Amino acid sequence: MPQRKRMFLAVVLLLSFLVMANEGAAHPPSSIDLRFEPAGRLLVVGFKHLVQDGQSHYIKEVQVLINGKAFARVEFYAQAGKDAGQVSMGLPEVKQGDLVSVKATCNKFGEIKKDLRIP
């Protein structure tokens, strides 16, 4: 095999490895769980996001919309647990039938969205 072809093949393999390694390290949250506690008018947002180092790879933001309108945005600068996290917030004005939409965003790559209709 000519040297140019070997060099090209080596570069392609190296780039492929780097892309795969980066995708393995950066990923969106794997799931999000929404729960409304009517007694306290409280929204509990739980997310699963497996990381090795919660200081460098974490959920950076949780956004909440009510009926399509921005309600709250919570920013994080680390993830305390290596596999999950949770945030709670009061929804004093929410009523039965309202649609609560939540988006959790990873600081490295990806996001997950979920909706909850208030019972």
C-alpha cells in the first residue's frame, strides 16, 4: 500500500476514534421525571444523567414553561450525584389542565424535554 494511502487511512481512523470517544463522554440526560404535588403546589423535576465527574459534566439548566410561556430557568454549575439530580419549585398560579413543559440541558451535549398536564 502506498505511503499516502496509509497516512490517509491512519488519519481517518484517528478522527473516527476521536469522534466516538467524544460522543461517549458527552450525552443528554437519559430521562426526566415530572411530578406535581398539589398540596404544596410544587413541581418536582428529577433527571437521570450518568457522569464520571459532576464538576465538569452536568445538567447546566432546567427550563420550565407553563402553557408555552416561560416561567422559570434554573442554572447549575455542577451535578452533586454521579447518576441523577433533582430540583423543586413552587407553581402557585398553576391550575387544573395547565400544560407544564420542562427541558433539561447538558453542559456538554444534548437536552431532554417532557410535558406534564396538571391533573
